[in-house]
Amino acid sequence: MHMLSRYLPILDWGRTYDRTVLSNDLMAAVIVTIMLIPQSLAYALLAGLPPVVGLYASILPLVLYAIFGTSRTLAVGPVAVVSLMTASAAGAVADQGTAAYLEAAITLAFLSGIMLAILGLLRAGFLANLLSHPVISGFITASGILIATSQLKHILGISAGGDNWPDMLGSLAASLGTTNYWTLAVGVPVTLFLFWVRKGAKPALQRMGMPPRAADMTAKAGPVVAVALTILAVLAFDLQAKGVNLVGAIPQGLPPFAVPSTDLSLIQQLWVPALLISIIGFVESVSVAQTLAAKRRQRIAPDQELIGLGAANIASAFSGGYPVTGGFARSAVNFDAGAETPAAGAFTAIGIALATLFLTPLLFSLPIATLAATIIVAVLSLVDLKTPKLLWRYSKADFAAHMATIGVTLLAGVELGVISGVGVGLMLYLWRASRPHAAIVGRVPETEHFRNIERHKVFTVPHVLSIRIDEALTYLNARWLEEYVLEQVADHPAVRSVILMCSAVNEIDASGLESLEAINHRLGDGGVVLHLSEVKGPVMDRLKRTHFLEDLSGNVFLSQDRAFSEALKDDGQDEVSDDPLLARGMI
Amino acid sequence: MHMLSRYLPILDWGRTYDRTVLSNDLMAAVIVTIMLIPQSLAYALLAGLPPVVGLYASILPLVLYAIFGTSRTLAVGPVAVVSLMTASAAGAVADQGTAAYLEAAITLAFLSGIMLAILGLLRAGFLANLLSHPVISGFITASGILIATSQLKHILGISAGGDNWPDMLGSLAASLGTTNYWTLAVGVPVTLFLFWVRKGAKPALQRMGMPPRAADMTAKAGPVVAVALTILAVLAFDLQAKGVNLVGAIPQGLPPFAVPSTDLSLIQQLWVPALLISIIGFVESVSVAQTLAAKRRQRIAPDQELIGLGAANIASAFSGGYPVTGGFARSAVNFDAGAETPAAGAFTAIGIALATLFLTPLLFSLPIATLAATIIVAVLSLVDLKTPKLLWRYSKADFAAHMATIGVTLLAGVELGVISGVGVGLMLYLWRASRPHAAIVGRVPETEHFRNIERHKVFTVPHVLSIRIDEALTYLNARWLEEYVLEQVADHPAVRSVILMCSAVNEIDASGLESLEAINHRLGDGGVVLHLSEVKGPVMDRLKRTHFLEDLSGNVFLSQDRAFSEALKDDGQDEVSDDPLLARGMI
């Protein structure tokens, strides 16, 4: 039972489901549904897909997440960044508007779903750690700029393309002469209206006497108002005849049953982007789920979240949708509207299903420009220009990873952007990990304490060198350890004993152990004795399983003070010499 | 001057060069030359190249390393593992024996040289840390098995192929019927003789009254004896007519001037193997250079070593050679023979050049089987079957990386073997780094010390939670930190104050800072105050450059004891509440 409810969280919250919770969930579902309809159409447009695909991706995935997900309030569906990544990946294998393009999008959802589920079963959620905050925020800023730029053509009523920012701007500039002014006359006011709705509507409604919560909810319906008004404008002025692009006929009815491609060469082309979509989607989703859960002192289980999102994406693939994840904005709305359980997501799915059954004819005359305006307003709020300055002040390494991500994403596209951000971050981390902190220490007079000789007035003698290592000894710093100790000894020719103070060494892996063995042998060649002090219990237990303690030229002391006192007595006349290359089997 | 001698170490040791050093270097050069001639021919054979290419790779590269390298005793030239990797990489783009194959090998040396030099100028020697000791030893064991297997065909006098072990064994088994017994009659005795020379010759010579050092040096000349005897056997019994494969005509004269390919598609195919060759070669070279330098309390500069090896490989490419590096066996011989400066390497180069000018006709009748036997005996000593058992006992993670490297190298070849070893090692490292150690601590009664509540009898109260973090807060564990702290608070519903004890936190990167901010906000939402204690000086300096200290709901205390005492007084009635999603700009 415990096992089962770990993989099926619905068994947990389902047992205590009652009428109060039901009415709260239903209320939240209505609000999220109203918000989700224009958003789903818009994000499908951004992904280069027919608008109805956005609706398909907002039905079955929500039901599956409700069964397998652990967040009570996460709202799953199409989101901006993942839609952009889908457009980039599918665009690399087929042209927009073709059946092959749609097939690629469906296959991406399928691959991403399988990958997420496998990572979840392997409990490999920690992989998302590879994306540092500066890399994520750089990626989101750059994606926001790319997305907003990609939508400008719909506001201008022109054709333009481009996979990276310079190409997009060039393509826009080249077609600027063909601007359709009727489209512009719809697009610009809608964009301004939506910006105002986002910032100014709630205070304005409150000034008109509406209570804060109602004002907030009404403001959230702004995009629906924009949709309604622009449809009316199209009908009133016959804008279709004047060249304004409309959503047009949307197939009515529930999502079709789709089968993801089993074409191996397609899978070979798509697995890398699918992996990136999975990780980015997971990080976005977990961040928001954690934030919301903490507000109510609830918990989410990141590894089970992988399974929940995996199931949602597989469901999306089989119902003709494209990759989905938990979105920032809509989850916050769901939470604010009072959703208490994942059932709210299932009710939203019913709402969207009803919309695909009955509302799609009404959307025939919706201008594409309205959807583009929705996207632009949503993503520009993701663009964060303050972070670079803060990072520069706080950490140059993080700044470098952030700027590299922004630069590569804008110039070479989303996939290389993420990869290079992870690469730069990892490189800088490994660089630092390979140079851990260590200090030469001496005894604080009249005490048993040992402190850094550079910061304190301490007692040392020329023939004893005490080195405190402030880090676990792993393969990343094993080479450094050898170099550091041997250099210090080379710098202090009088030294006859070296004491490594291991009070901060939480672990010694096999490479660290080999480095200690090498140091022991090499110091021995030069007639220097090696002692260890303050080795932690678990570390010592593992060392006892090896020959190291027998081979050690000196001793292991419980305290640095004891080690130092013993080394002081030692006149250093014992000489060790053998061929360490032969001894280590390297020849 | 300092700058110049950093990049040109020759300026350093060149100034004090005198006649004694000269005679020592000359002596060592003679011994290494004698050893290097059969070895160079054999390794070229292993790389699938004409034997003379091995000689070319042993002339100019040694001179360049003498100018740019920092090790006094490293002997550079063709080595077994790099030769195998060259065969694998060049074999993927062309057939052995063709001009395209030779061009690929030369281009590999060129690319590898450029990469090494660039890494050196970028001071990126730390990249070699990615190869942990278990991965390196697994790779060398598997390579030894692959190399020995690949040479069996020459001992049997048959044709066989295969890029991985199962294929090699299958191919050998299939051709076993065509064994040339005359070749076998040469190959088996030579192999046994060389095994005996390696282990038994020195004691035997000593028993015959030779002094130890002379016995050692004479034993090292064993391969030359084998070469001479088998040439005589070929001539005496006219073995060429009986189907024994011979080295044949070697072009006489100094290395030609060669130009590496500038064919972009070839470079695209070869850059990954070239990078792997560079890193494996660098690791092998630095390991041996460090071991030898330590014996005489000398130092090497790893970043400058990259430049030295880079120059050597570029020189190899321009003189018709293939990738080279510092070899284990020959460097130890050079050291033992008394080499004092890199000039010994330059003298060795002169020796090999004289050999290519005058000795090559003598090698016409050398059986390929003799070279194969040299290789088999050399590489089987690299196969280390004790390490897996030791690793299993010491560290399961290191064992996994070791076995993955051996398995993938044997089954899928050298390149994938290295990559998967690095991948598995990094994955396990990141997995551990993402779960650092932390403990809930309480006050040891009657003291100001705080210890882990699970290991000591300590004083705690329900409304104060003290957590000691035993690791730097970086992006790899930032998510863990949030989860850990929030879970602990969820598990202790009475908690009103959380104290993070930061005595072991050496660094907080931007992601760690954001996690602290998020924890502060989320705890605030639940009415819990966050304090920090014992923050280190440099960490505090950086925190002061941010808004974090102003936003922190609690205080930063110099000691955990002060923090705990203050939190005890606090009745926890202050309530903080705002929308943290809005506050963090996430909506």
C-alpha cells in the first residue's frame, strides 16, 4: 500500500476527498479553463502547430498528471519556453504546416514522456541540478526575447523566419515594407491593452470599488476580453477581406488517438532536443510546484514529479498533443483560485474538452495577432535585465555562465544555449572543485588549537609541516592534492615530517586514496614521514579495509595536537627508498 | 624574463648546463635510443602505420618537448594506448595501408597538438581531473587486453580484424586454420624470451656475477637481442620464402616535411578522438612526470606540460609522425639511466635520426612477429586484475566507474570506453554532490557546543530547529537545500525558528543564495523565522553585497550558541506573508 501510493499519489488525497474540496476545486478549474483556452491556442501557434493542438495538449495530460503527480496545485499544459523549443526541434526535421512537422512534435512529446518516466523510476531527478539558477534565468530571458521577436511578424501581418535573433531581426526588417496596416491596427491596441491588464487593471478595478480578490480574478480574464473584442472587430469591419490572418476553422471534437512515430532515424534526430525539453520542463515545473507547496507546508516528491510529467507527456503524444509541463503563471492562478487537489486539473481538462466540442466555431474569426499579443505580453515579463548586474556584483563565475547562456541562446538557438550554459557552469564548478581550500597551520600558543599561519600568530618548526585540508578528497582534486603537498614540501627543504589534518575531510574516494598513497611513497623517497590527524570515523573505517594504513610511513593521530607533539620529538633520520613506479605497478 | 622562462623552461636549466650533466644525458640517451628503436617500429605497427612512421614520431617531437617541457626526465614518443586510439580513429575514416589512413594519423597528431597547446595557454590542465584513477586504470587494463589480442594475428601469421574484443576473438578464431607455423615458430619463442627478460633476466645476470645496475641495463636491451636473433633466424632459414611476414624496405633518410590536412570534413570526424587522445596522453604523461620529479624533489608545471606535449605533437604532424606522449616505461629507463635534463631527449632524437639514416636496411628482415611479441609483453604488464577487488572493498561507486570503463572499452572500443568512464564517474560525483551531509544539532548540556542529535545526547526545544550544513552551497545542491530544510520544517510542525549553522560552508554561489532567499520567503509564508549562525568571513563579505541580509526574516549570529539562546526567547508570534512568486518575479 505504501509502495502503491508512492507511485499513485491519487490514492493518498483521494481518500479524504469531500464536498468542500470538490467545490473549491471546481471553482479553480473554471478560472484556469478560461485562462487556458487563449493561452493554449497561442502557445500552439508559437510551436508552429495548428491552434487545436494546444487544446489537445490541455486535456488528457492534465488527467494523467492528476493521477501521478504529487503537487496539489500544479497546472500542467503547453508553456512558452517548451513551445519555442518544440518549434526549434520540429523545424529542424520538417517544414511548418506539414504532417511531418506535426508528427515530429508528437514524437517529441512521446520521447520526452518516456525519458521523464525513466528518470523518475531511476530516481534521477538530481540531474536537473546541472541547470544552475543563473543558467536557467539566462535561458528564460533569452527565450523570452526570441519568443517575443518571433511573434512580431503576426502583429505586423508579414512573413518572416529565422532560428536565431540576428536572423529573425534581419528577416523582419526585410519584410517590413509588406506590413498589413489592418493587422497592425488590431495587434498594437491588443498588446497595449494586455500590458495594461497585467499591471494596471487590478488597481483600476479596485478604485472602481471592486474587492481586491474579485478585481484580481477579473483582471486574469483580460485575455478572454481581448479575444472577444477582437473577434467582434473582425466581424464588424470584415477584417478577413482586408488581409488580417485569422485562426480559421478548428476541427471540432475530442482529441484523436495518435500514434507516435517509430521511425528510428526521426528518433535519432529528436532525442537530444527531447532530453533538453524534458529537463527544462522538469526544472520549470518543479520550481513552481515547490514554491506553491511550501506556501501550505505541503511537499512534493521530485522523483515522482518526473513520473507525473512523464505520464502527462505520453498522454499528450497519444492524443495528438505536443510537449507539456507545469507552467508558472497558470499554476499560480490555480493556487490563488483555491485549488486544493489535483482533481482541479482533471476538472480543467473537462472544461477544455467541452470547449473543443462546442466553442471552437466561435474562435474562427479570432485574429492571429491577438494570440501573438498574448504571447508577447506573457513572455516579456520573463525577461529579467536586473540579474546580470546582481550576478556581476555577487559572483563572476555565475555571471559568466548567465551571459554565456543568453549569448549562445540568442545567437545559436535554444538547444545550444542550454547545452553551453550547462557546460560553462560545470566547467567553472569543476575548476573550483579541482582547487579546494587548504591551509598550512600552526599551534596557537598556550592552546591545543591549530590555525592558518597566514591569519594567526602561531607556533611552527622548520622540520614539521602541518597542512589542513578543507574538502573531501575526490578524483576531482586528487591531482591537486599531490601537487599541493609536494610543492609545499619542495618549498620547505628542512621538512622531515608532514601532518595532514583531516578534520574537514568528509570522504576519500579511490582516487583520493591513491593520491595519499602516492604522496606517502614520494615523500618517503625524499626521506619525509607522512602522518594523518583527526581522520573522521567513517573515513577511517574505509581506510582500514585497505593496505594504506600499513604502508603509511608515519601514524594516524586522533588529534592534531598529539600528531604535532610526536613529530616535534622525531629527528627525522629514518630513510625510506624503493622504486615507487615498480611498487605501484606502473612500469 | 620570468614570463619567458615560464613558457620556455629550457632557459632555466640551459643556463647551468655543464660537462658532467652533458655526459650523464648522453649516456641516458644511448640507452633510451636502443630501447626506442624496436618500440617505435612496434607501436607504429599497432597504430596500423608503416614502421618508419614510428621512427619519425621519435625525432622532432623529442626536440620540441626538450624546449617547452618542464619535466627533466620524461621521454616522449609513441606509446601503446595512444597508438591503439590512433588506429581506432584513423580506421574509422580510411583503410589501413592507404594514403588517407596516414593522412588521418598525421591530422590526429596535429589536432591533438593544437588542442593541448590551447588547453595549456588557457591553463585548463584541470580538465584531466575528469579522468578518475579507477577510470584510467580500467581503461588501461581494457586497452592492454585489446592491444594484446590485436597482435595475436601477427604471432600466428594470419589475417584478422575487429574493433572490439568479441569481434577480434571471432575474427581470430575464424582464421585459425590458416596459421603459418614458421611464423608461430618465431613468435612463440620470442614472446617467451621477452617475458623472461622482463622478470628473470636481471636476477640471472646477477647470479652470473654482473653488478645489479649493469644487470638491469643489460636486461633492458633484451628486445634488441630479440630483434637481432630473429633477423639472423630469418636470414639463416630463408623464412621470407616460407611466408613469415617481415618489416621489409623502410625508406632511408630523415623525416619528410608533411602538411596536416585542412579538409574540414576530416577534421570534423577526427576532433573528438583527437581530444580523447590528448587527454589520455596528457594524463599518462603527467602521472609519470610527477612521479619521477618527486623522486628528486623537482617540480613540473602541468599547464606548461600541456604546451610541451602540444608542441611535440605539432612537430610530429609536420614531420610525418603520429600522436606522441610521455611513456611510462621509457621515462623510467631514462631516469634510471641518469638523465638530468630534457637535453637527454634531444640527444635521443639525434640517435633515432642516425638510426633512420643508417640502420633501416638492417631491419629489412625483422619479422613482424618479433614486434608483435614486444607489444604483447609490454602491454600485458599494464593489465591489472587486482584493482577491481580492491575497489569493490573500498568504494562501490569507484568500482562501478572502473567496471563500466573496462566493459565499454572491450565491447565498444576505446573512445566510447573513455567517454562512458568519464560519464559514469561524473554522474556518481554529481549524485553525491547533490546530497551533501547535514545534521540537526542540539546543545551539549553545560557547554556552548552543538552536536548531531542522532549521535549525542543534546538539548533541543520543539520550536527551534538548528541545522548544520557540512558543505559549500552550490548549484549542485541548491535544490537539495530547499527540499531538506522545508521537509525538516514540515516534519516539525511546532517549529517557529530555523537556524542554519554555516561553520562548514566555504562558499555560497548565486544558486545557493537564491535557495537561501527562497527558503527565507517560504518559511516566512509559514510564519517561521530564519537565522544564520557562524557564517565565515569571506562568505559574509559577499552576502553583504546583496539584499539577502536585509530580506532575511531573522538575524545572522556570530555563534550558534548566541543564535540558539536568542531563538529560545522568541515566542514566534511575528507573521510574514506576501506573495513570494510575485516577489521573485516568477509570474
